[in-house]
Amino acid sequence: MPKNPIKWLYPGMRVKRWLFTSLLGVVIVGVGAVLTAEPYSFVSAFGVVWILCGLILIVMGVGKMIVSLLTLFLPKGERELVNILYQRRYLERGPKIVAIGGGHGLSHLIFGLKEYTSNITAIVTVADSGGSSGRLREEFNIVAPGDIRNCLVALADAPALMGELFQFRFSKDSELKGHNFGNLFLTAMVQLTNGDFERAVKETSKVLAIRGKVVPSTVSNVHLVAEYWDGTKTEGEAAIPNSNSRIKRLSLTPQEVYPTKDALAAIDEADIIILGPGSLYTSVIPNLIIQGMDEAIARAYAFKIYVCNVMTQHGETDGYSASDHVKAIIEHSQAGVMDACLINNAEAPTDALGRYKNEASFPVKADTERIRAMGYKVVATDLLGVTDYVRHDSKKLINELIKLIETHRVIKR
């Protein structure tokens, strides 16, 4: 606020005109009150009109003055005010949704869901061992920041440029080649918080003004271990996809790994829990094999939905149908971690699928009856989006999730 109150009346402040409008309204109301008094009863009806006109000017002047004052403090003016009211009044009354996974699948999901509710908690795997995350893990002995970064950016209400900054990747000509700025920022924040990764994520959430919460599934520096049907084993998330043999069992090293308190609290309070979409063995299941995580999900009051992938992933889910995905999740956790399964049943164009043949990736078969026989509800519908990739269409997926949520939970706004 200016130290000199007179400055509020300077030209261009958009306060003076509405202050005078309000004062004029007060004067008109006063005149109307006089005209309706006993000595002037013959013009009482005319006085009532004056009073009404004066009240309209007062309300308009005061309302516009409040908006003008807020405009001074809000960087985006009235539009920002509308966004704040929308978030506070509408989105904060939405259901409490917990989304569990990792990779691009989870970040795309919560990006769409944040326009439905601001009560989102993304529980994110931290077992990534490749690329920038892997290099930072080795050098600084921290959990993988990459998937956390993607989810923070997805939920950000900060200006778009801030999101672009956190996703900026340094060029190959730099000594920082391959690193994302967001990964480096999180790593620096961990150092500033004396190695407290959870606090580092919370402080970064404030910087990006995120809508909802992002929490790591664990803060233990874990690595994935895959055992294959041929008896061999591989350690490290980046090395797990194996075209020579199917994955038999996934585990963590060290084994004594526990969920974060924030993750367990979010699961306990959730109305809806969503697993996936994302890589089955390197994004979804790693969260479920943390000790106590599957028990927490199974006993939660929430309605639990698994979003099955559109395409198989070479080296992870070759030849898998939708029921194979469900079976793998249950074998690594327990039956109570899901209530329903959402599956795509639309056929992708032949030319689009042709690009995937070289990657040995094919559409996931929607064998709905097998899943129903396992005791789960199934919604099979068109979720397909075809651009450069064959994947879930974000709008279709969010719309179907909302339908499923509101069918099984009465959501009051």
C-alpha cells in the first residue's frame, strides 16, 4: 500500500472513478431519503426511484473498486482472480484422488485430472536408474528425481515458462549434457534441506505453485531387481526390459523399504485410487512392492481403478492381454488393490500400428470376460489417441474416469 494515501487518487490507479461513483450513489440515496420524508410525501415514489438508483451506483462502485484493488496485487488481474475462485470454490470441493505410478503416463493423467479436482496426490516411483536421474543418483546418493519432476510440472499453476524451465534439457555440447534443469533443481534443494528429499519436493511444490501434492512412494534409495522365467536376474530399472525372457518376479533392493508417511496418509484419506497408466513393471508395480503399500491400498475405503496400457511394451509385456496386466499386479500385491479396470477397446489405424512393428509393440487385447471372472468391474471403451504415438487420448481417458468415479462415488460440489 502506498505510504501516502493520496496516491490512491492518482490518474490510472482505477480507484478514483469508482470511489466517486460510490459517493455519488450515497448522495443520490440521501436525496431519495429526503424526497420520501413526510413533508415531501407527494413525491415519495420518485424518491424511491432515487434510492434504488443510488444503491445500484454504490454496489457497482464498491464492486469495481475491489476488483481494481485486487488487480494491483494479482499479476494477471481479473483473469487470475477468476482462476483462484475457480480453484478454491469448485476444484477444492472435488474428490480426493490418489494416482500411483510413474513415467509419462502418470504425469499426463494428473495433468488432465487437475481440471476436475485440486485434491490430487501423485504417489511417484523413485526407482528410475537411467538418464539424468540415474547419473544424479550415483553422484549424490539420492532417489530418482525425474518422475517427481514430471509430476510437479504437470500440476503446476506457475506460468508456462516456469514449467518449460523445469523441463529444459541441456545440450550435448554442455558438461551438463542430458540433465534436466528440474532434476538439478531438486538435487540442489535436497542439499539445501540436509538430504531431506520429502521436504525438497514440498519446497519445490511451492516454487511451482502446484495444484495438489506430489509425494515419493519411498525415500529409500532403492533399485529394481527382475527375475526372469529363464532363471536370470537383472538389477536396475533401465536394464530390466529383456526381449529374451519374460519377467517372472520383481523385487527391490534393499528389501527393507517402507512407504512415506504422506503416501500412506493420502491413501487412507482417498475417495479414489488410480493405478497407471504406465510401464507395468517399471512404473506401476514398483510402488506396490514397497512393504505395506499394497496392504494400505487394499484396506482403504477408496474406489480403486486400474488404467490398462494401450500398447504392449517390448521387453516387459510382450504378448500381454489386459487380463495379463491385471494378473501381474495381483501377483505382486493382493486382490484388494483394485475394484475396476479401465481398458481401451478401439482399434488403432493400420498405418499407425505399422510404426510399432519395428519396436515389437502391439495393441493390448481387451479380454474383458477374463477380468470379470477374476471378480473385477470392467469398462472397455474408446480411449485411443493417435498422433505420432498410439496412446491414451487424454480427454477421452479423463472423461471415462470421471464417469466411472461418479458412478461409484456420489461426488457433491
